[in-house]
Amino acid sequence: LRREFPTVAFRASTQQQKSKLGRAGKDSIALGSGNADTNTIDTESTSKTTIGDSVCVGADTLLQLLKNYSRNRDIKTAITVGVVGYPNVGKSSVINSLKRCRAVGVSPTAGFTKTLQIVHVDKKVKLIDSPGVLFQDSTHDAENSTKLVLKNCVNPATVDDPIKPVSELYDRVDKEKLMLLYKLKKFSTALEFIALLAKKRGKLKQGGIPDMEAAARIVLQDLNVGKIRYFTKAPTSAQSKKTNKKTAEIVSAWSKEFDMDALIKMEQSELVQHDDGDNNDDDDDMVVVG
């Protein structure tokens, strides 16, 4: 992704407490076990924290990048950063992870955030949480609409034709996993899968006819809350260039604030084991980039 867009690796915290959300600091060990800066668990348990846990990863790098933009000719100024994107992609979760508390509400349902909210991360950085954005053309085009549903950008209850996105999902997910998840007998098509699920869950119309739409919404809701898991391989560079041929633009260099080499080194410091002497980093200590 970095070949085409300025990108910072980041994973939001999924912890449930209201404050002191965990963060994997520069002294954490991501590939194995190591210390995470959680302030919520004892030393013995923190020593077993890994990147597979619910703590945030990449916050130090992202905060440092934002603070780089707050420096204007060696004079520190306050900046306000708007967080925008599709509905239900984790905008509010990113803000909570950077703030290290539940400053704004989150929900797996698309459209939960209704208004703009300003959150003060510190005296130099303010973040604006915003409702998700969907362009009208993307919601009316059948192909794009299906993609948005599978990206959890649309509330399953409001989808006009839930069968089509479920059929698309059927082609991507391992069939055995669906059989085990819903405890169904073997099926060979998407419609057969939906029909069996409708009978299993008692979603029947008059005369015992399976309610296909109701069953399809169950699948979309399970996808929305993470019960159905799958991944799609990233496109190769050749495929990506072909897809973006009309809009691609070669950029010779990022802005000086977006020092990619320095950011990558900082990310690696968060993901690789450090010496024991680095285990006492303070939360407010920041590494000056560039």
C-alpha cells in the first residue's frame, strides 16, 4: 500500500474499559511476548502481552507524525486533524486509542456517529470525529453497493437486496467454515446455503417457504460483528497500477513532515524486541523525526 499512498501501520485498541486503554509501546515485543504499556494489568500479565492481544499498536508513530505537522519553522503550533472515511471503518476507535480512553462512542453498526466531535489528545493535537461518508453514486451502483455492504459500511437492516452481497461473500469464504459456524449440512450454491440457514433459524414464510432475505440479513449481521472471518489477498503491483491507470499520479517525494524512512524505523521499534534498558519509556516522551 505504501507504494501508492502515504501509509502508517495502525491497529486500534479493542479493550472494553473506559480509560487507560492499552498501547504497545516501543519497548513491546510484537512477535512473541513482551511488555505493553497498559497501566491496567500487573507486571506478570504484561510480560505475556503480544501483538495478538487487544492493545493498540502504532499509536506512537501516528502521534509523532501528527506532531511533526504541528512544528512550523521550529515553532510548535496546535493543529486540528479531521478523521474522515467510510462508515464503520474504525475512525472513532482510532481516536479513542490515541486518547487512551473512550472519548467518543463506538459501535459495530454503520452510522453510529451522527455529529462532529472534537477530542483534545494533548495541548498540541485536536482530533475531529466525523460521521461516515458515502457518496450517492456509490450507493446507487449495484456493484459498488455490494462492495460497501461487505465492507460493513452499510447497516444490514437497510440493505434493499441482502441476497446479492451474501452470494458475493459465499464466493470468498471457505464453505466448511460456514457449515461449522451455522451447523448446516453440505451445500453447493449460495442460494442453497441461504435456504438451509433460513430453515435452521426458523425464518419461513407462509407455506413453509424459506425467507431468503431474512436469512441473508442474519449472515450480513454476523459478518458485521466479526463472526464470519476471511481475508482477501492484496493486489499485486501490476494489478494495482492497471486499476488506477486513469487516476494514478507519480509523486517524487512525500512532504518533509512525512519522513517515510524515519516512520518505518519507528514502527519497527514498536514491533521488534528492545533491550531491557528501554523498558522504562514515559508516555510523554516523543522521538523527534526529521
